[in-house]
Amino acid sequence: MRFSVPAAILSIAVAAPALAQAPAYDTAAPIAFMKDLQTGRVLFAKDADKRIPPASMAKMMSVYVAFKLIKSGEANLNQMVMVRPETWTRWNNQGSTMFLSVNEQVSVENLLHGIVTLSGNDACVVLAEGLGGTEANYVALMNREAARLGLKGSHFANTNGWPDPNEYVTARDLATIAEATIRDFPDLYARFYQKEGFTWGKTMGSGQAISQGNRNPILGKVPGADGLKTGHTEEAGYGFTGSAVQNGRRIVMVVAGLPSFGERVSASVDFMNWGFAAWQNIPLGKKGQVMGKVAIEGAADPQIDAVAGKDLFVTLPRGFGMERKTSVQALPGLKAPLKAGSQVGWLTVTMPGQQPARAPLVTPVAVEEAGIFRRAWNWLMSLFG
């Protein structure tokens, strides 16, 4: 049975089409990845599964673990952490720094600003020691979360991305960390990842406050940009994992291996602008909207409504033909009883030149099992069509 679907507001995970059907794009970045989070569609991938040094982009996982501890109540933003002399000696002049002082008491909130906005290597280790006891314990939490999130090509050896042969990531995995941070901790993400600058520490001699700007290359340059993290080492080159949202549509992007700061800026801005300009999300229906009917064996009612379990969209190249067809297929072997919200079928969307996409459909109410007399009646009615 085929059903037409009005253009309303919904969200769908879409199978990627053949490369020739996607909008053409080229980037100077040796490694690049882009995903539309509203639909789950991968828009671009270039060596996205190659293992690379993460540089400071590893700090996204450090922050993810801290956010999880805060959300669970095992840590809080007002918690104070002391800067150990040994940690200060090791990290006070190693790469990017928050300019912490020996024996200084710093809140978890300020350390997170020091990591996210200033990319402080010292802030990462101090936070890890405060929340995990030792950096090694905290790294173990990072790798545990990496496994839970399904990262297939990444392993962390420290909290700040300092070069280590045992630390590596992939662009696809970096995008997954970014997506998980935005999805799992939206309030904390908004609180920490959008700051244009942060002030901490004092200069030697004059004692002036030290203010540093956020290195995010798309912040203020791409509408809706609000995260996430840059990275740079001699081995890794210049990289960036970023996100922006426009009209409810959020994109996550990764570029890595660029040769200069300036090329990271231009590549990041151009890449994100292309993602929004070259692609569009087409609404298919609203959460709870009836998309068709399916048969349930043994149910009191032989046909039940199959509804959208969430808002559904499909991602298409901008300017692509709007002709599409939809159909509803029941899951095989459906039998009563069923709980409300149980999946009962698929909405399949076919479009010219694109691979089919589908989204799960659910029952809006519990499906009760028919009594013996109701079953007999349903069987009799089926004989007459």
C-alpha cells in the first residue's frame, strides 16, 4: 500500500547516495568529514577513517568526561582543584596554557573555560587530577567513554593531546565526540563552547591580567557557529572540529592536516558554508503523525495506525527535484500484544537519483490481544475481504 506524505516537520536517517549524486566539493584539507545531525546523513568524507594525531582536539573527550561527571553529580562546577607544583612545573610552558599558578585553587568551571576557550594543556591535567585522582585514571575514563560511544579508530594516552605514539583518532570519531557532547549535554555545551575569549593569570612583572581569544576559526564568521575545538602540532598539522546550527539544522565538520593557521581558517569557513548552502533538509511529517496502517496478528483491531516516532526530515542536494514517493511496510512477524511506542514498520522514501531512505514507525497506543470471539470475527471478516 502506498501513502503520500504532506510536507510537515520530521527527522530521518538517510542512506548516503552514490558519490556522483552528491554536490561536488573539494577541500585543501587532506582529511575532512561532515555530518548533518538533524538527519544523520554524512555529507562529505575524505580519509575520514585514517588514524591521525588528535593534537588539542583530544581535549573534546576530556571535556566530555567532565560534563558527564557533572551531570551525574560526581563533580560540580564550583568544586575547587589545587594546582600541584609538579603539574605546574611540567606544563606551565608546554604549548597552549591557561597561565595557572603553583598551589592556586581553581574551580572546575574556570578550568573548563581554560580548556575549551584557551586550549590550556595545564588546565587539562589539573582538571584530570582533581576529578580523577591522577591523569592516568582520567585517561582510563576517556577510553571507556570512547568505547561506549562506538569510536572505532581512536585511543587516548593523555588528556590534552600532547604528542604520543599511542594516541590517535579519526575524523569520523572526532565528529562522533562532538555530536555526543551536543546531544548529551546541551546546556553545558552552550555554556562553555561559545565564549569568544577568557581572562586568567597575570603577566610577570606588571601583573596585568592575561586575556586570550578563542581559536575557533568559524566563530563569528559562520552564522550559528558555536563550537568546538582546534588542534595543532608539528606532526598533526592544523585541524579543527566545528559545529554550527541554522534554522534548526545542525552540522558537525572536521578538517585535519592543514599546513598553516590561515589555511585552517579558510578551509573551515568554506567547508561549513558549503554544507549549509549545497544541501537542504526536506520535512516529511511531524512526530505522532499517522503515516499509514499495518496489520498485527492476533490484535483486537486487524489494522492499526503506524505513526512517526519523531520529527522526520530527508537531506537532499539543494535544487534537487522535489519528486518523491513514500510507502509503509510492516515489520515481519508482528503479533499482539504490543506496548505503546513499539516499532511496527518503516516509512520508505524513494527519490529520483537517490538511494531509498527509511525511518521507523511506531504504534501510538498499546495493542491489545484479541479474545477468542474477536479473533473468530476478524477471521470471518477476512474471508469477505
